[in-house]
Amino acid sequence: MHATPPSRFRAPWLIVTLAALGIIALAVGVVHYAPSSCAMPALTAAPPRAAAPLRLAAPPGDPAPSFGEAVFYNAGQAEDRCSIEPLTPGGLYASLPAGQYRNGAECGAYLDITGPRGTAQAEVIDMCPGCTADQLDLSSAAFDRIQQQSQGTARISYQLARDPQLPGPLAVRVGPGSTAGSLALQVLNHGNPLAGVQVNGRTLSLRSDGYWIAPDGAGGGPFEVRVSDDLGNDVVLTGITLRPGALQQTGVLMYGAATPPPPQPEPSPAPPPVSPGIVAQRAPATTSSSRTC
């Protein structure tokens, strides 16, 4: 028998098969090494960042305004930790949170406050123990200037007033219980925060209720009182006497000018003079006998 010769077509089919396998492997490689960014879905937009919170109150003396919230109270019924009295009914007053009260260093200073309704300049008279670090407690009259009371609160900006207009010349109150051996003084109408008080050359220390203390006293008086504020204003008061509890008015301004007194109504013009002849004339008295029916 003759052996069957090998087919001429086996080799081509083998080549075709190998070629097909190569194409498949190449395709798999292309898919495997595709950049990962092509296979990932499109990134969604990042959510908007929350608005920056209102910053807490600036340190005292910082000229930049602080931001926060205002509430209101009846100043006449507060404790009044600054010992400023008497308070004017309807006056513009502010109470600071403990951190800004600075143990009484801001007593008698003024704040410029801006709210939704307008502005107010309020005197610092108290510390608010229930206030947060960025919250002011205003007298009802001061709050009315910046927001309607029906709103309850107001977003505000505020800062220490610089050289506010003074309500009048400086006044000094010798603290109740003061003696020649233990002296307490309160200075009023100074406008800016006070930097220091001296009596007869002796430096006093500030107490948290707004009084300046000489624990060893300064003698029986009269006293020379030197008053300095944070902006460099400096005055000397003389003739202050040892009268505990008494408010002693001076004629000395801490700076500038005092608030002018409210305008007085002009007097009504005098009536025109009346002729003496007319004034002297009188109608004759009428009696019952002269009446006619």
C-alpha cells in the first residue's frame, strides 16, 4: 500500500489558529492597560464649602470690627458690675461677655455697633455671664437702634469707639467705706478705656467693679488724681476730697468737647403792647334794673 501523503492544508489552518489567538491576546492587553481614568465615571462637582463662621470678638484695642450677635435686656434691672450709676432711663448701654469685659477694664468705654436697622454707640456698664464669646447684651433702647425688638436677636459688627463724644467733664466717686488707710476711686465720663489712675503719685490697681484701689490708702486728702486712657490722653484732677459715696464733679474734660446740651425751646414772643387807654376802659356794670325783656 502506498502511504497517504500529508495534507498541504494542515499548516495553513495552524497558522490561522495561532494568528487568531494572537489577536485575542492583543485585544485583552489593550483593555487591561487602558488608563484607569477612562474606566471611571465622570467625577461629580465638589459640594460647595460652607461659609466661614463669623469670627469671635477681636481683642480689645484691635481696630478691626468684631462680628457676633446682640440680644437685649432692661439695663435698670441688671447687676451693673461696672458700678456706673445712676443710669439714664432709655440710655444706650452694653454688657460684654466675660472675655471682653477684662475684669472691668472696659467699664465706661463705648462700642460702635452696626446691625440690620442702623447703628448705635453704647456705653459699657456690665459683664454678661450668660453671653457667648461673640454675643452682646444691649439695653432695650440701644437694641432698638439696630433691630426691631420683635426679632429677638440681631447679627452685628462692633468695635471700641475711639474718642467718643463725652457726656460731660470727668467725675470722681470715692468708694463707700473708703478711709485714709484704704481708698477706692471710680472715674466717670472718660470715654476711652482707662490705662491707669494715680493718687498723689501712687499707682492704683483696677478692681473688677470699675473702682481703682489703693489698699494702703492715700491719706486724708485732698487728693491729686492723674487719669490716663488707652489712647494717650492724660489729665490731672485736683481738690478731690475723702467723701465716701459722694460723686464729685470736675470741670476737666478727658479730651475734646462734651456733648452739647439739648437745645432749649425758644421763648414765646411777648404779646404786642396794649394801648393803656384800652386797658383802662371797662364796660359799665350791668344791673338787673337795666335789663330789658
